[in-house]
Amino acid sequence: MSNNSHEVDIAIIGGGNAGLTLAAQLAAQKCPPNTVVIEPQPPTQRDCSWGLWAQEKQAKELSHSTKGRWKRWQLIDHLSRVTHSSDQYSYVSLSSADYLLDRAAQLHQPVSLVEESVSALKPGQDRTTVVTDQNQYSAKTVYDSRPPKIADNGLRQHFLGWHIHTEQPIKDPDTAILMDFRVDQSRGLHFIYALPFSEHHILVESTLISTTVEPQEWYRNAIKGWLKNNNIQVAEIISEEIGVIPMDTLVVNKQRSQSKSTSAQQPLIAPIGAASGAVRRSSGYAFQHIQQQISQLAAGIEQGNRSVPTPISSRLTTMDKIFNGVLISRPELAVSLYMRMAKALTGDQFSRFMLGEATTSDWLRVIAAMPKGAFLKQLVKQLIR
Ligand SMILES: Cc1cc2nc3c(=O)[nH]c(=O)nc-3n(C[C@H](O)[C@H](O)[C@H](O)COP(=O)(O)OP(=O)(O)OC[C@H]3O[C@@H](n4cnc5c(N)ncnc54)[C@H](O)[C@@H]3O)c2cc1C
């Protein structure tokens, strides 16, 4: 094993959404900083589906990695079905591997990607040494996107999904099912997420919001039950994807947290992406927040400011904390919270809300639809904490 030492301006740890998006944007600048992205796994080995709401322009830009796109989506419980359609927004599902391969293809000197795993960070006076299994990189600035730690009893969204070839054509391939709550609710807030990619190809995910991850068979049984109830016969399970997304306060790793430096002259180690809190706590969606954070960061770097912008406003985080507080303290209300929110909004308003871009009037509609007592109690709890 060689242990060569390289000097770089910026070391980006992790070549996921945040890391490779940042690297590609730096490579596109007039005078790109000397940058290395350190990532142990090729994108094809960690392919999964990333869902987001996008307007036409962005949807077009992402078409190279788009697996499916819907103008209509539904939320369903035992009592009702809310169908949204939107003129302005589509719900888009990306192949993460295709997205990352596209970003990696945009890199050129002096921005490069190496297949290595970071084992240690050694902060120094002027530079940080990033130690990998093969090399050492001495960097002025380190952006660290390694997945964040979730507190032991923290709320998380965990799921297991199957890509399925179906025997018969899927009934309504133009509608994405975002949440079908007609499943076992005994372990937490549970729903099926089902994306029909074509008449015979559907992704069906069993998603649970709780503090405890269940054995994989539990999610598989939920998928089987849902398929049976919906008369969908499986011709072939093409692949399986699993994931855990934090919906709570992250455990801060002091070495990885941001120092005060903002200029290119002083050393900086800072988290980016999900590790910096880019995951929306009430929904688990992060893609757009990461994109916005990274675009602002890349623009800042070009101007000589290396500090990492906050990915989600503190106002939104506070609202989401209150929402999650009600989910935890009043689990019997959980399904109805999402259904009430969906019923109160049109497709465009719902898309804005999920993107964290709700207008004051969108917020007022949602607040008016919520059970006031439970939210007021949670607000008071939050204030006296
Ligand atoms: C399975 C899954 C599905 C998701 N679906 C959605 C979705 O539909 N919509 C949405 O908005 N959000 C979704 N998310 C949440 C979020 O958008 C993604 O997690 C997103 O990939 C976060 O980007 P990131 O760059 O912060 O982290 P990541 O993309 O996770 O990148 C971190 C990288 O760090 C690398 N790494 C780890 N250890 C080391 C090491 N020692 N040295 C170097 N590199 C290392 C990892 O290999 C990884 O590539 C999903 C998350 C998961 C896990």
C-alpha cells in the first residue's frame, strides 16, 4: 500500500449528491480550485431512486438520469384518496447512479475523483491532512459529506423497496402513489410508496417513520400484502433497495463540524449535504436542499468565501420539529396529519410545500387544516425546552 502525499486546495469527502455536484460545479468555473473528491464506491454499486418535485426547466436538465416523471400523484388512507395534479411541477424519480455518473463525467483537471476511503482527518495550523487507505491529501479546505450519525432514539425514515416486473399491465401508470397508508400501523407511521415506471414496471417501497429499524422481512411482507390487495402479480423482482434517512437532530462529530474560517487563507473542515442537516425533517426529502446548498457554496467559493450555507432555514426546521413532535406524541393522528395537509393544498401548493418553498398563504392553509390542540401543546413544549 503506497502512502503518497498530495497537496490540494479542496478535498471533498464522499462522491454522493453533494460531493459530486459540488465537484462538477467547481470544474465548470473559469479558474477551478485544485480539488479532489474521495469516494470508495462506484455509483453503480450504490444505485437507488431519488424522488423530487421539479419545474420544467430542472426536469429537462435532469432528463439524462430520469427513470420516471408524473404530473399526478396520490395519498391514500382507509377513508379517502387525495389526487393532485400540477401544471408547474412534476414528481421526478432519478437513478442516483446515472445522476452521479453524469456529474463525474463533467470533472476535468484540476478537479479529480479518486476511489479511496477516508480513514482519518488530521487538522493542522494551515491545512488538514486527509488520510485514506492509499494516500494522504493536505487540503486547505475539507468538505465532508460522509453520511451523518443518527442519535440512537432519533426519528428516522427507513424503507425497503422492490423494482417489479408485473404479469398484467399496471392500472394507472400515470399516477405516482406517494403514500398509501392502508398497511400495518403498529410499528410507527407506515406507508407504501409506489412508482409505476411503465405499464409493467413498478417500484413498491414499504416505508416506516419511527425510531427503530425493523427486520427486512417485515417490509417485504408489507410489500407482498399491498401487492395482493391491489391484485398486482409479480413476474419478476428485478432489484431491491433499502435505506435509512435521518429525520432528527444529527450527532455532531466535532472533527467534522465547521470551524469559523470563511476565507481561502485559513483551514476549514465543514460538513455538506445530508451531513450538514439538508434532510427535511418532516418528509425525509433532501435532494433539492442539497442542490441549492451546493450551488450557493460553489458560487461562494468562486468569490473567495468557502463557508457552507445552511441548507434549510431555521424557521422551516422549527416548523418540522413541531410537526415531528406531534407525530411522536400523538401517533394516532399521524396518518390524518399528512392526509389533512394533502387535502388542504392543490398540486402546485403541495409541490411548493414539499420543496420548502411554501408561500404564506400555503402555510396558512396547512395550519388551518391541522388539529390545533395537538400543535399548540407541541409548540409550548418546544418553547419551554
Ligand atoms: C436509499 C436512499 C434513498 C433516498 N431517496 C431520497 C429521495 O427520494 N428524495 C430525496 O430528496 N432524498 C432522498 N434520500 C436522502 C438524500 O437525498 C440522499 O441520502 C442523498 O444521497 C444525500 O446526499 P449526500 O451527498 O449528502 O450523501 P450521500 O449521497 O450519501 O454521499 C455520501 C458519500 O460518502 C461516501 N463515504 C462514506 N464513507 C466514506 C469514507 N470513509 N470515505 C470517503 N467517502 C465515504 C459514501 O459512499 C457516499 O457516496 C435518500 C437516501 C437514501 C439513503
